[in-house]
Amino acid sequence: MKKFIGILVGLILSANLQILASNIEVLPTMYSRTNAQDRIWVATFQLVWNDFIDKVVFNPVRFREGTPILVNELNKKSFKADDISEKNYYKYAGKVRKNTTRQISKALRKKFKESSDLLDKLDLTPRSDMYLVYAMLKKDFEFVREFDKLGRSIFGEEDIVDFFGIDSNSEKILRQGVEILFYNGNNDYAVKLITNDVDEVILYKNGSNKPFNFIYLDLLKKQNAYKGKKNLSNVDELKIPNIKLNEEKVFEELTNKRIMGTNIVINQAMESIKFDMNNKGVKIKSEGALVAEVTSLLPSEEITPKLFYFDDTFVLFIIEKNKKQPYFALRVNDIKKFQSQK
């Protein structure tokens, strides 16, 4: 019987500021709890929030009307700019001036050869009492070996989608692009796809609906305990669904509330995500933005054959080498939601 190594997922984080009817929930942090079966997190909005604290508010954010759990999670700064290479992000924090949009657009073209999908969705009318905090995270990397296209197959119980990876007809050299992190039998295993950059793509077969941070810690625990072989055998196979997604999120729970100890009100807070992955590699483009107004009102003072089949619910993380924190996480349950052609 063939040993299959189901592995990685393609993703597109898409910045399209239209709310897509995909029901994929965009989360602000890895700690965020949700009942959504399909969800995604990328570090972009956390970078924005960090700069909002450090360069605008100068203290952890608290709302006079009551502080949501989301704000407390963001205030922890669990992901920092040091957790990703500077070449892969651009940040801006300052007052909204006449040339702000042009300044950011020019910087994005110079650094990434990209344009913003988000700026036109913001109210950036020049005002001395308006602040913009913005970030773009851009990643484009290839796998160290280009995997084979495996054609269409079933994901879950009935969805038929395109897969890539390694089968019995694949060249042996392709197996060098995969590392087994652990294998504890059917439906409990993880692998890493090796890239030609600092990025490591980790795929964990896991049906848990816990927050991403708990799932990642669980993965690390099992990886550290695993004593088996890390290389694919000649009979192991790799099977990966192609995935495209195009999502955006408006964080309405952050807006129109006065920040305690200040006369600052958040007017807009949003994140856009594009992600694309196929047998060649991964492309990610994500933007986050927060527009805040300094109001005129003064606030009151307040303080065997190993079978690695990722053909059902699974979680994916992406982390840079020698970093402690992933910058991307995805849970796939309903594969149809990850097959956008936009």
C-alpha cells in the first residue's frame, strides 16, 4: 500500500477591500478565539497596532466604553517587527498630509514593485488632527524543488480539487524538499516544505478548533518528542491542494471609541490579504491600516508507511528560520472556500 505524504497548501492572501462571501474569518492575532471552521491570520495588522501604540498613543490601548478582548490581545504585541525580515515589510505612521498617499505609493513601488489595494478605501483627507498607521507585508518565494502536479482528487468527503506534491512517478530528488517534523500515525503528523529563502512552510494534519497559538505550541511539543526519521522514504508520497484566497476584514469593534487617557478615536481599522501557493511556491501580499482622529473633546482621566494526507481539515503555519513566531497561519476545513480564481 502506498505511503502518501500529504503536504502543503497554497494560499493567497488577498487585499481586495470587498467582503467576499467565503466565510473565511480574518483574525487579528494568533490568540483570537473563533467558532469559524475556516480562518486565517497574518501579522500585518499586529505590526500596525504596535506602531499605533508606540508612535501615536504611547500606551496600551484601553477604551472608555470598555475594552474588547481583541484589544487586550493586540496590546500584548505577541508578534513584533523583529519576527520578520525588514526587507519583507513596509511601515508608515504619521499625520495625514497632502502627499501621504503619494509618499506611501512611491515607497511600495520602490521596495516591492507593488501598488496598494487598501489606500483608496481609507479616508485620507489631509488634516493636522488625523493619523495614519499602515503596513504592507510582501512575500514571494519558491520551493527548493518544484513539486509535480498531481491532477484532481477528493478533499474531505466530496470536493474535487487540484493537488500537487510527490507520487510514485516523481523524481527522487523532489523528496529532498520535504522534512518530516513528526509522524504519530494516521491523522497526527506534520511536515515542512523547504524553500529557497528563509521561509519554512509547515503543514500540520490537525482537526482542532483551538486558537492558532495553542495549535502551534502543540506542534512544537510533538516535534521535539519525535525520534523517527526526518526524510521521506522512496515509497512516501506528497499530496497538496492548490489554494487561492482573497480576503479582507474591517475591525468594526475597534472604531468610534475614545481611547482612555487621550482624545484619540479610531475611525477606520482594516486588513487585506492575498495569498497564492502552487507546486512552485508561495506569494503573499497583505496590508493593514488604522486611521485615528484627535478630537477636540478632553477625556476624563482613566488608567509504518507513513501516510501524510492533508486531504481533510488541516492547519498551516509559515515562519522564518531562527524566528520564534510564525507570521502566517491558516486553518482549512471547507476546501471550496480556498479555490478562488480572482
